Amino acid sequence: MTDTMLSGIIEPLKTSPPDFSVGQAVALVQRHYGMQAQATQLTSERDQNFRMRTADGQLFVLKIANTAECHEVATFQTAALNHVAQVDPGLPVPRVIRTMDGQHNFLIPVGSQQAVVRMLSYLEGEPLYKAPKSRQQRFNIGQLSARLSLALRDFQHRAASHEILWDIENASHLRQLLVHIPDENNRALAERFLRRFDANVMPVLPLLRTQVVHNDLNPHNLLVDPENRDRVAGILDFGDMVRTALINDVAITASYLLSTEGNPLAPVVDMLQGYQSVSRLEWTEISLLVDLIATRYVMNVAITGWRAARYPENKAYILRNNEAAWAGLRCLDACSLSDLQHYLRTECYAVTTRSPQWEVKRP
């Protein structure tokens, strides 16, 4: 494996998360926020997170960033959350909690380095991956995704274009990770879709709309209302946020909706019609969507396979979406690309001329 060839974009994924104890987390919250709280550690890919519960029952999330991540990136994420709260206060995203001296974050020593620490409000809800699914729910996910993109459309920050391996635009780097896929047929499948990305997507990328996006609206990062599971109650984890092609963000959300029965893209259309009811996608963007969904699957199996081998103690969390990604790749490989593209274009633009069969709940 030639990690050095991936240079800085892989560094935060190579470096272990900080390793503070529950007691240290409690002390940090007491010292910087003036709160007496109990701490419970949460799972995370590259940072260290704690759920903090105060004596009066309030919940917060203390986030200690990976030391390999540039401090400006944490500042960028904080600024984006503040921007969203101002532009669209109704969006269910975490709110940044200021320290006692009014700061949005602070630095703490971690060995010879430093880590950025922030605290956010804790969002209540049932994780989407545990909840029953419905067409209305998918439609609502699309609407909320579009609202978030609109809220971020004019957001600018000097660290917004930082390089992150989870950005679909960096997919060509993944070839160096495919050696960690032991099955020869699976490895060939992933390579086949990377060639499609190079041929179909790369030449068009410079022409696409770009902006800051969430970049990881997966079922673990979305919460629904336990009393009404069609309603999306929270958007979590802005750690992969980056400036990239807008349609990349839509493709990531769509990649978790593919069906292995009937038309594989039918559930994706439910989400896209919700998106289109708030913000129109362009013809070229929709035409690239199938290849971008497939590329996200390749990213998932390549990156998580490599990271699971590197961090076997965190294997269950890292590989939680791995098998679904392989199933998605096999499904798309068995379908005609032109047929899938035609289906998406037809259904996505139909929403502008007729209403969906269920209620349109506009924000």
C-alpha cells in the first residue's frame, strides 16, 4: 500500500482519533463551559465525541477533532453551522455552544500537537437506519437536503475547498486502495466503475455548479421523529463538509436509497422529487447521477476496507454500510446506464408538471 501517494487527503483517516477519558471530557466541559455534566463516549470515524448530560437533563455533544485535521477545517465547519442557523433557522441542525468567554471553539494539547474542541447542541430523534421507510419520508429527505444546500449556497470560507478523500471529485485516488479488496471479482467491479467515472464524469466536473455541501447525508446522520417517522427531525455530522459539485451531495443521499427489488432507482426518485420541489437540479446533473451513485459505492468499499484493516477495533462502525454498497454496485452493473439515466430524467422533470401522489409538505 502506498499511503504516501495519497498525501494530505488521507492523513486524517490514517491518524487515530484522540483518546481522552470520560473524566477528562467532564473536566473540559466544566472548565470551558461552566457546566456540571456526565459524559458518554460516542462512535466516530476520525474525531472523538462525547454526549454530555447536565444535572437538569440538557444534552450536548463535545467534539475533539483529529489532530491531523487542519484547525481551519474545524473553524470552517463551525462557521457553516452558524451560517445555516442564521439563513434558515428552521433547519434541524446542531447549534454551536459558546464557551464562557464567548469562543466557538478552543485548542487543547494532544501529545506534541493540538486538537480543536467544540460543543454542539444534541439533537433528539430516532436514527433513520432504524426506522421504517416510506415514500413520504424519502420525499421529505429530499426537501430537507435541498433546503440545507440552499442555506449553504452563498456560504464562503477560506477552508471550504480543503481536500478530503470522501469528496467524490477525488475518486480517482481510490485505485491505490483497491488492493485491500481481497475478492478478485469485487475488485474488478470497483475498477470498472472507476473507469466509468473517469470517462463519463471527470470531463464534465469543471462545468458543474459547486458550493459547500454536507457531503454525508446517510441514514446514520439523519434523525426522524419517533412519533411521525415521515418527518426528518435532525441532520448530524458535518465533518465531511466541503466545497464540491452540488450534485455530488445529492448522489450521496441517493446512494443509501437504492432498491434491490423492482426498479432500483424508484426510491431515489421519491427523494429527488422532494428535492426538485424546493430547488431545481439541472439536466446535466441528473444525467450524471447514476455514475456518481456508483462512484460513492466504490468510495465506500475502498476506503472502509482499508480503514477496517488498519483499525480492526473500530471495524463494526467503519464497515456498517459496506455490504449495502457492494449490493448497490452489483445492482447497477446489471442495469443499462442509458435506461437508468432516461428514467431519472423523465421522473425528475415530471415533478415540475404534475404533483406527486402524496402530500407536498413545503418548508
